[in-house]
Amino acid sequence: MAEKPKVALYWCASCGGCEEAVVDLAEAILDVVAAVDIVFWPVALDFKVSDVEALPDKAIAVSFINGAVRLSEQKEMVELLRRKSQLVVAFGSCSHLGGIPGLANLWDKASIFDWSYSKAPSMEPGATTRPMTKIQVPEGELELPEFWDTVKSLNQVIDVDYYLPGCPPTPKLIANAVQAILTGKLPPKGAVLAGTKALCSECDLNETKPDKLLIQDIKRVTEVQLDLKKCYLAQGVLCMGPVTRSGCEALCINGGMPCTGCFGPVQESPDYGGKALSFVASIVDLEDPARAQEVLAKVADPTGIFYRYSLPTSKLGRKKMPRRK
Amino acid sequence: MAVVMEPPKEAQEAWEPRIVAFFCNWCTYAASDLAGISRVKYAPNMRIVRVMCSGRIDPSFVLEAFRDGADGVLIGGCNPGDCHYKEGNYKTMRRAMLLSQMLQDLGIEKERFRLDWICASCARELQTTVNHMTADLKRLGPLNWKGV
Amino acid sequence: MNPPAEAPRIGVFVCDCGFNILGVVDVPAVVKFAAALPGVVHAEEYKYMCSDPGQDLIKKAVQEHGLNRVVVASCSPTLHERTFRRVVSEAGINPFLFNMVNIREGVSWVTEDKVQATEKAESLIDAGVRRVTLQEPLEARSEPVNPNVLVIGGGIAGMHASLSLANANRGAKVHLVERQPSIGGNMARFDKTFPTLDCASCILTPKMTEVKIHPNIRLHSYSEVVSVDGYVGNFDVTIEHKPRYINEDLCIGCLKCIEACVFKDARFPNEFDLGLAKRKPIYIPFPQAVPTKVLIDPHDCLYLRLGTCKKTCIDACEKDAIDLEQKPDRVSLKVGTIVVATGFKPFDARRKPQYGYGVLPNVYTALEMERFLSPTGPTEGVPLLQDGRKPETVGIIHCVGSRDKNTNEYCSKVCCMYSLKLAHLIKERTGAEVYNFYIDMRTPGKGYEEFYERLLSEGLKVIRGRVAEVTKAALTRAEKDHLIIRAEDTLAGFVRRIPVDMVVLAVGLEPQSDTQELRRMLNLSCGHEGFLQELHPKLAPVSTATDGIFIAGACQGPKDIPETVAQAGAAASEALSLIHRGVVEIQPYTAVVNEELCSGCKVCIGMCPYDAIGYDEEKRVVHVTEVKCKGCGVCAAACPTGAMDQQHFRKELVMAEIAGVI
Amino acid sequence: MTGYLYYPGCSLKGSGAPYEKSLLAVFSALGQELKEIPDWNCCGATAYLSVDQDMAVAMAARNLAIAEKLDGQDVVAPCSGCYLSLAKAKATLAEYPDVRARVTAALGKASLPYEGRVAVRHPLEVLLTDVGPEVLKKRVTRPLKNLRVAPYYGCAILRPYPGVPSPQAPHSLEDLCRVVGATPVDYPNKARCCGGMLTAGVQSVGLRLVEILLCEAKAADVDAVVTTCPLCQYNLEVYQERICKAKGKDVRLPILYFTQLLGMAFGLDDHALGMDQLLRVPLVAPCAGVKA
């Protein structure tokens, strides 16, 4: 019997949701397990790093790596998996774009530690302990991975073959990806395994949109009784559909929530935040500066909203910290 | 790594801030021509990229300019109500409102990104705007995004 | 993306522009820099790129080096982009594979430091080369030019332009719109004109009649242009005919209705006479008015104001031309070109309170004096004091409101000359002693200085000094019951006090009060003083930044009648050249949508004030109606996925320029 | 702080005392606080400027700096000369960075930082704009019916730093006259020079200028001339006798401060208005007890 292709799954700076998504395949997971031989899946199976190191290079058919890269240890692991795998797939928004952890790029190590280990309300006042990468203890030397100032997406650390977008990727998308890999019917290297157009092309509510999509006010989801049969954007609720890649079949929108952009930008315009900001500011149809300022101020945190998943892979990538005195 | 070290003194003296200026063809670019015709001199730090309307300027262009090494970005457009295409500059105004907030969130000081309405006959205003911005940037020092 | 064109072979031509560029920018160094840029196979310098030899240089280089893209670094594209595009296309290259880098108005004329100027020029050329490398071939769209012309303003400028256009007999209509009841403008108010002392109406009335009877001119009197849309060659214009309460086709100007009016005496101020003479509610502005039709002022007429009147005017009218229920009516029409000739308004002398206008008796503005001197004016040509006596001494004050930091800094060009003319006429009609108070006697035109010499020989007294004040506080018996003009006589070196009977204020010229609305309607811009802005002060004085719209006369700045008529002719010929060509090239900067990427999100549709973008229900994508698109690019910037882009200003081109300039 | 900071200047403590008395009386009658600047110093007047510009500007600016230290918004300078010096100092410091550097350095040594926030204003303008004609009219208890008044502005509060609106054709005094029921006459020489220092230095010219103003007022058959400056008041009043003798013309006329005119209309006590310190007062019929 032909050897089953070996598959590895690993998680870096992630919330575990992508692991959940694999389990979400429900029964379909059985077909997958039947078809492949999972050789490394820390969250579910007890294989050790040494097992992976023992494999010859390129032994693994495909590694699904989720989570952003923020520690030196994660860098070592993904580099190991890269050496051992024919294909590496960036699984989910964090590895694809930097994801929610990527928002940490609005700070740096010093300010994060300063908050978490001193200023946070849960810390006693005056606490000054800090994690150390090396410490001598009677038993010997303990090590911790290095904590970087900047969170990176997977392709900023290793060469990535394909991207499975989404936070998390939808079970259907995962199944299709696995199928494509098994059958070898794959698009050219570097492709994002989802739609090529923006979400509006896939969303049923697009027909309800007036021809001139112009809004006079911005409302948060909690401030309005959304008509679920009509395009949310036309009702003044920020929906990132127009700027987000399709492929999720408008899962959130069918669940009554506007799209927040987890599938990331389409190929043509790599910087998601710049494009999102442009279209939102353009459709708020107000000419009086004071009124416009008042409404646009309701976009409480433009950087956070427009770069929710993609700050590390944006044009500027991170915040430039002010020089410390 | 994220803490940018102060460049040595003399390097700072030789350093000249670079301003990328997106000017709309009908008003601010015409003002720059008029400045030329009337020999109204201004700091050479500004480089003009001409577009047909200030509404053509995609915020991504501004992000691109900062990432590529600009120390300041200036958008010049017609006064509200004067746009050659009726209402292009209103979109510029709104985009600039959100963009200046985002740039400050990303650590880019307020003075580095300016939107100024400069009409076709306002050569003097263009001169003061460019000179003031250059002075501000000299005070702030290089942005040097590549070093971030 | 289109299939990649063959490898770029770029030629860069750097212009010295005499010393304009060479004087500040190290052109040889720039040429060396350009030659080393990727894609550049040929770079050279020449004294005047825009000259014929310069243009031939390009053509020769294209052949010799097999160039397929050209960059010219010289002056502003607004000046010579079209010239060089023609040269490039004659050399066999698509005119849009050409890029112009502004190193004159953009660098040499605005930079002192030579090193920094050269560095700036180099980085702009770097940007220009990177841009031209990615530019795609395009075809300028040509649109037919509607032969009809709209002329706004029926003064001497508007009339002359209309006649020149109509006489070209292109079978097209000239629509002349005048908001006053009669054409003639301010010139109709003058008695004589300098320096020849031609009687204004003698040279104006024939032209007015010619306009009235010309088959190719449709006169819209007592009307205003309400809206103008469209673009060069295809303007949609809406004109509103204000109600005269007279049916123009029936009224033959017999004026019987005026006599019959219930108001036996004329008691309402006549605007044409600046309120110095009176008229009835039903009136004609002045005897030679064209069209010779009466009109009724709704604020004065009893019936129109209060609804009760014997309406004797209707009975008196044999033609039954009076229609008191008349409403304003609007007419829409299509024209290809527009000539704006809306003239000027005089400076309001009340803004110089120290000259006592409107406070002291016998202080008049120059325009009011023109009416006094006019035979059809309130005093039939002989200026009189308020008590009916002829003035024995008259003071004319120059530069009222002009060359003055507190009001208008510019010189209004014509006041010295018309003040001399007024001085001559006043002396002739009243024998009065005339004093002209001037700062500099400006007599620049043909025959102007000779006119001044003649006036001096006739005994005109001129005092050089800005008048400080006109007061009636007499200090000596001689000054009693006189207006005393106090001025420092800078040639004699002491302050003079000249008692006079009458003062004439030579008020300067200002833009019309509604220039801002007119400007917005036509998409034009104004200079700092508020006059309409020409495309180029020297090379394109009657063109504007908006193709197809031309300006002539005082609306572009203060000028005398000869210069106004010259500009009117120029504007007419510019319009005619467009009409003759019959087609006009529209820059192919229109928006273009990539259907593989368009998600149908409709964000762009709302961006377009010209409704040039529509939604295709089946394909669920948007499409652009090229003829409606003006090429502003706003939709491209708003498109969330970059599906919409603007030809010749595509994302890659702008990004390339950014990379180049940094 | 609320209310206005008051810069008296030396005249109002000397020959201009009636101006100060009536000013304070009127402002307090209107409930407007007028707080004298503590430790104010001489404004330098015009004389000092010709000696040393920095010193002259610093002297005037010191008063402004004290006002700023008290966090005041407006400094009211009734005497036209002081108004001009303070306004000139403020403008010079705003326009000339080198002068500003030297003067602020000097003031800094006296721990008096100066940023140019405080405004220099004239009481006539304050009364007509901040208080306003309606409020003034309500306070008038004794309208000065058929009192004919010649409004005289002098020069310093008109140019180059206009203290009242429309400096080319001022009308504030006329407005004030109408508020108090008096009739302002058309007085063309209202902005002609009063002789200033020339009445002391070059008497032939100075007295001639005073004579022109008085004859003009006499010709207009007025009951009083109203002025805004202690020097103008002094010149127009003190030399009347000499001109009468020298020219054999009766040019005697009461010369009032506009604050006295207002005070009279408010029905305030004459002594409080310093009326008794004038050489002559207008015969105002209804108020008995006012000396001829």
C-alpha cells in the first residue's frame, strides 16, 4: 500500500482557534486521517520535536502552520518544519497576515513588559520582575525564548507555498485545501486558497445595495436594529466586505454580524488598511468639515479597525516608537 | 531594536528632509507654476507628483511614500467648492481626517502629513506652506522608516 | 495587465531654456545622471527643446537610437505637453509613451542653491523615467465641437467677439447673453473716449445695431446664464430670460406706454444713469438701447407691487405687447465654446471716507461725471453743481481705491487717461479751472502722451501728490463754501489746500461682485485681486485652465477699450480655431475597470458627480461610460480592491513616481 | 481675572485728573471692574522712542508683562499718548524678532515673561462695544437735551493703531453723544492735530492749530468740545485766553472729556466727575448746582 503522505500541524503565536477549525471538520476529519499520516500535532498528538528532527528533509508532504511568529523558539520551529516539508501552508490570518496578535506592533517589548509585569492592575505596585532568556538556578541553567519587539507573519520568517486565510479558515475551505493538496491540483505557488474577488461578489445582500452607496452617518452594531435582509454598509454599519477577499461565503454576515476583514486584502492591493480607510472615508457623504469630523470620529480606532488582522504585513508594518529620554 | 538611536550631530546637519507633495493639476500645481513665473523661491526639499485631482490620491500612496523614505507628505488641492470636478476635494478632506489619525497611531508625528487647500493664484501661500513644513521637519529630524 | 510591451528604450532630453534652467541647474551633470538610469539608452541637452530644432532633435534621436519612450525635462506641462506629444507621435511613438518633467517652474525658478537645484532636477527626472517605463499607449478620444458659441456679457468686448464669431459664417449661432435690459455695457455710459475723443455712442451704436440685425447672433437681453455643464465642444447651457412684462416680439419701441403710465413724472432712479436721472416704472434704459424694447420694474410698478392700477399703459399699446403676468422662462442649449466678457464694476468711493463721497455735496465718481457729460445724461452734457450753477473750479483725484494698501494695490490702468479726458470735457463745457491730483501720470498707449501734452497746453493744472482729504472746513475767506482738497505737492515740497466747487473721484476698476458664482459655474479660477485667471499671463492671455472657455476684456483685469477689443478678437479667433478643427481631443485619462477583480461593491458609483459609472446586473460588475468620465480619478482612489484605475495615472505609475522622487 | 486692567499713565494722575475721576466714576456706575495695574511705570511717551527704541519698547512692554502676569485680557489706556505707546510696543514686539529677543530677555531678568497675549484698548471703544449703547442708554438718567457738542478725536487713537472703528472717518464720539441725548455737530477738523507738544515748543504753530480747532467749533455754535486725550484737552482749554487776547476773537469754550459727558448724563455728582477742575463747564439747564 502506498505510503500515506505525512502531514504536520504546528501553532505559533495563536489562540488555538485554527486547531479548533481542523477539529470542526467533524466526520470529514476521519477521511483526512484515513488519507494522511499526521506526524506532528502538538495540541492533539504527543509527538516530540526530536521526532520531526529525526525525519529526513522534505519527508513531510505538507505542514499547516498557524499563528504569528513572535518568539525566537517559534522561528526555530517553523524553520525546522520548512526544512522537513515539501509544502508549507500558512493556516489562518495570524500566519497569513499577522492576525490579531499583530496589533502588538503598536507597542514594543519594553512597553509590553512594562504594562504586563508592572503597571497592570493585577500586579502589586512596584513589581519589577522581568522574564529573562537565561537564568542560573541550582538545578542548572533555565532558558526562555526571546520575545521580539515586532510580531511577524509566517512569510516574513520562512518561504510559504500557500495561504489559507480566515480567522479561523472555514471547515469547507480547509477540506478543499487538503483535497487540492492530496490530488496535487494546486494553483501557482504563493496563491491564497480562497476567492480572488472581494466579499461583496459572494454576498447575497449586495443586490439590496442602492446604486449610489453613500452614507451620512456611521453606527456601531449595538446602536442600530440591523435589517438582516439589507446590506449592512448601506445602513451605516462598517462592513469590510468591499475590501476583504471572498471565500467564506459571508459566514459572519449570514450570522447577522458585519465582516471584519479576516480574509485579508485581494492580490491587487496588498495594504488592507490604506484601502479600507479610503473607501470608508469616501462613502461618508458629508461636505461640511465639522460634520464630517464628527461622523468620522465614530471610527473610534482607525488603525485597530482597518489593520485588525494585517498590521505586520501592512506597508508600514508597525508603530515607530518615540525615542526614550 | 525599536528604539531609534539619534543620528550623529553632523549627519543631522547634512541631512535635508524630503517632502513628497501630491498636487492637483488645476489649483496647487498651477500655484507652483505661478510661483515659478513670479520667482517665488521656496525650500527645494519638496518634490511634486502631479495628479488630476487631489481626490485621486489613495491613502496607500501616502503610506507608500513614508515607507519608501519620505520625511513628510503634503497634499495640495483646490479650496472646497472650487474643485474642477465639483467635489473631488471633499473626499480628500475626509480621507485625510482618518489618515492623519492612523499615521499618528503609527508613531508618525502630526506635522509630517499635511493637507493644504492652495488655490491657483496662491504662490505666496505655497511658499510659506513648504518653508514652514521644511522647518518643522528639520526640527523633528529624519523619519527614516526603513530603520524601524 | 496588458501583454508587456517590448523592452523600454528611453530617450531623455534636458532643456537649458536659455539660462532659465541652465543658470541654476547643472544640466550636463543631469544629462550624465539621466543616461545612467535603467531603460535610458540616450540622453542629451539642448538650448531650447520647444524650438523647431529642438523638436527635430527628438525625432532624429528616435530614429537613430530606436527609442520607444521619451522624457523631456524642461518647463511646465501646462505649456508644452501638447507640443511634445505631437512631436513624439510624429516620430512614430504613441503620444502617451511620453513624460514631461518640470525643472523650470518646478526647480530652477524657485530654488537658490545650485547644488540642491541639480539634485532636485535629477530626482524628478528619475521619477519621470520610472513613470514613462510603465506608461501604456493610449489614444486621445476626439469629440465633435458644437459650432454654436455662448458669449456672456454684452459690453464692447462681448459685442466685438460675437460679431467676429458671427461674421465667420460657420452656419452656427452666437448666443449673446446680457443681464442688463440693453447691450453696450459701461462704454454706453461714456460721452467721449480717449485719446481720440471719439463720441462713445458714435462708435458703439453701429456695433449694437449690427449685433441686433446679425442673422447669426441670437441676443438674450435682460437674461442670465444659470448653469453650464459638459466639457469643451459639448457644453450644456441654461439661460433664464428675466421677465420684462413686455412681449419682445410685439414691442416696436414706440414708447407710447411710457407717456401713458399712471406715474405722470419720472421719479424712480434710472440705473443706467447711476440714479442721477429718474425714470418711470415702465422705461427704456437710454435712447439708443438695443433691443429698443421697454421693460417694467416690478418693484416700482403699482400693479406688480400692489396689484391695483388702471393699467393705462396697456390701453396705450397698439401692439398689445404688455403682459403683466409674464414669468421668467428658461431655455437650454448646446454650445461648443464659451467667451466670458462680463466687464468690471467701479470701485465704491464710499470705501475712502476721507474724500467725502456720499457725505459732501458736489463730490461725484468719474462714471457719474460721464453721465453728466453725456448729451442723454441728466444735465444734457453740461456738468452742474447741485444748486444748478456751473462749477468754476473742479478737482479730479486720481487713483481712488487703486495703488492703495488699504483697498486695491493694483493700478487700474485707465483712470489717468479718462481723468485727462474728463478734465478736457469739463473745461470745454463749463470753462472751469481743472486741477488733476495724480501720483504718476500713466499714459502708455498710442497717442496717449500726446493727449496729455495737449491737455497741459490747454492750461490743465496737475498736482503730484496723493490727496489726503476733501473737507469743507474752510480756514480762509477764499475757502469759504468750497470743497478744500488737501494734498502734499511732492514736487513743490509743501501741503497745498485747493478750494474747488466740484470734486471728481477717478475710481479704479474692480471685478464684478458676482465673479465668484460665475467662476464656480464655469470651473475657472481667479487671481489674487479677484479678476478671472488666464491660462498664462503672457502666452495665453485669453485662454483659461478650462479648455473651450475664453475670457476677454476687463473681467480678466483692468484695461482700456483698444486692448479690450483686441482681446475680444483674440478670444473669438481661439474659439473659431476650435470650431474650424471641428473636433477636440479629450485627454484619455478616463477610469477603467478590471472586471476580474471588480466585486460589484458599488463604492465607486457614488463617487462620480458625472454619473459616468453604472452597475451591470448580469455580470455583477461596474462599467464606465467613457464619454461621461472627466478623468479625475476619485473613483480609482476609493476602489477598495484596486479594480478601478485611471488611465495614465494608474497606481503603478504614481508608485513609480514616488519611488523616483525619494 | 474678570474686568479690565487700567493703565492710568502720568497725565491722569496730574493735569488729566478729571479724566481719571470721571473714568472711574463711569465705569463703577456701570459695574465694570477697572483694576489699576500695580507698580505701573511711565509709558515712555513719544519722546523716549527717539532716544532708544529698545528702552522705549521695554518701558511700555513692562506694563503689558505685569498685566499678563495677572492673567488679564485687556489693558485699558485712556490717555491717547499711552494708548499709542503701549500699542506700538505690542506691534513692534510682534513684528521684529530681534527687538523681541532683547526686550523679553530684559523683562525676563525682572521675572516678567511677555508673550503678547494681552490686548491694548481705549475706554471709548470698550464702552461702545463691550458695554454697548443699549446698556449705556438705560443708565442715562439725565439726557443732555439740546447740548451741542463738537466731537474731537485728536490723532493718536486713530493712526497707526486704530483704537476706535473706521479710523478714516471716526464716529464713536458721535455715537456716544446720541446715547446721552446730546447733538454731535458735523466737525470736519475732528482728527486734525491739536498742536501736541508744539504749544510748548513752537508756540506760533501750536497756537495756530489750537485756534483753527476752536474757531471751527465756535463757528459750529457748540456748547462744548468733547475729547479723549488729556493733552488735547489741555491744549484746547488752557490757551483760550491767550488766543482771545492775541487774536481778539472770543474762542472760549468748555473742553470736556467724553467720560465727563457720560457721567453728567448718568447724573453723577460733579465733584466726582472732576467738573470743578475744569476752567469752564457747559451750562446744562436741568442740573442745578453746576458752577457756570
